[in-house]
Amino acid sequence: MRRLKSIGAFWYDFVVGDDWRVAVVVVAALALTALLVHAAGVNAWWLLPACVFAALGWSLRRATRS
Amino acid sequence: MTALPLILTVFVACAVEAIEALTIVLAAGLTREWRSTFQGMAAALVVLAAIVAALGPTITLLPLTALRLAVGALLAIFGLQWLRKAILRATGYKSLHDEASAYLREVAAAKAAAPSSRGRVHDWYAFTLAFKGVLLEGLEVVFIVITFGANQRNVGAAVIGAAAAVLVVAVTGIAVRAPLAKVPENAMKFAVGIMLTSFGIFWGAEGAGVAWPGNDAALLVLVPVVALVALCYTVLLRRPQGVRPASAPTSASASASEEVSSS
């Protein structure tokens, strides 16, 4: 169990890193993009870059303030 | 996209990881003993090769849309992690990665460790240090090779880029017998963060069903835009001169895994 936990922690740190909020924003933006494309017929190519830039700025601001 | 941008992107990304692995291997080899260091390195390379051989062909069997969505999301998250660290280093909020000081920390820890042998391994410390260093740095290389290669349906080209990077770094390291401290590693990490994030956005959005204006040519706009945004954040957040960044850890007991986590 302890080994499983440490493997999980390693992969979490490997992919997600210091700020999990960035990962949440990316996944949410992708879900919203898919919804807009498939349900509303909007070619929302701009949504993911906008969310990524905002998430990066937000994360940096949090890091530099703490 | 042709194979050349794929090979170059993988080459630069893998070179950064190879430089960090080289620092650990040199510390183990020059301070302890080379035979056990090479055994550890070879064991790690076998594990990494097995991962590529197992995952590479399996992943390419997935439908391209699902693959791009999953890989795009992973690359964007992974790339943003690199970019965030690179910007924090460039602005002075995080200490710059310094191979020379990393090497000195590893050497001090290697000198302090007691000798012990297990089975055919004469120096267990040198073996585990080299194994952990190469495996952990190599996992990032494997991740990049598989994601980029699978998405372009060209794992072979990605492997060529990675192998060339490892070869160049290894040959240079053997020639100078010292950590490659003069390589502009932090600038390279900044560039790799930009590339990983850009490809992640591009493939992730494509996987979600988006049709990029200009198709693949959109990447030629996306990469400079991501670079520009990253540079703007760097300028905006730059610390005033005279404010010292957080100092690098100086403990002689810093381990290989700590070294990897700071990369």
C-alpha cells in the first residue's frame, strides 16, 4: 500500500507538479472546447490557448505572492 | 508536420534531461567507481527501453482523435509545469538550475556514503545513484518521445532525436569529464516549456474536435504566441535588481531524486 502511494505520488508530481490548479484549468478548458464544438457547432480553437495563458498567469501570480 | 521539427524538438528536450543525468553519473563514477555506475546506468537504460518498446506501439494503436486529446492534455499540463518553473527562474523567484553546484552536492553525498556490495554490484551506492538518476531523468525523455512520436505516428523519428541528444551529451561529457555547466540549460528549459505547451495546446484542441485555422500552419503562429506570452510574464514579474533569489539547497545529503524534482 505504501509503495502504491509513493508510485502515485511520483506520477502526480511528474505530470501535475507544483500547481494542480493548472491541470484542472487545462482539463476543464478541453472539456468546454469539446462541448462547444460538438454540441453548439462553434469552432472554439481560441478557447484552450486563452485558458492556458490565463492559468499560467494565475499560477505565476500565486507563486510570486507566496 | 515533417520529421525534422519533431526530431529537433525531441533533441532539445532530451538534451536537457541528458545533461542532468550526466551530472549524476559523473558524480557517481568519478567519486565512487565506474563499474557499478555503468551497471546502474545500463539497468536504467534497459528499463527505459522496455517502457518505450511496450508503450510506443500500443499507444499508436489508439484512434488519433482520442490520442491527441489525451496526449495534448498531458503535454499542455507537463509543458506548463516546465514553463512555470522557467519563468520563476528567469524572474528570480526560484534559483537557477546550476549543474556545477548540483555536481558538488552529489559528490559530497557520494563521498559521505558508506561502501557496501550486493551480488555482482561492487558499490551499491554508485549503482543506485546512477540507476535512479538515469531512470528518473530518462522517464521524462520517454514521456516526450512517446507523446510526440505517437501523435505524429513517427515514434522512430522521436527516438532518433532522443538518441542523438543522449549521444551528443554523453560524448561531450566523456570528453570534458565534468558536468556541462556552460550549456545554457535554463534558456533551453524555457524553450522546451514553450514547445511542449504549444504542441499540447495544438493537439489537445484538435483532439477536442477543433479545426485550427491554417491546419498544421497554425503551429507556426501558436509557438511564437506562447513564447511572447511567456516573455511578457517574465518581464512583468521580474524581481527588482538587488533582491536575491531563494538560494539553492547546500546540504551535502541532497539525493538524486531531489535533484530530479528540482529540474
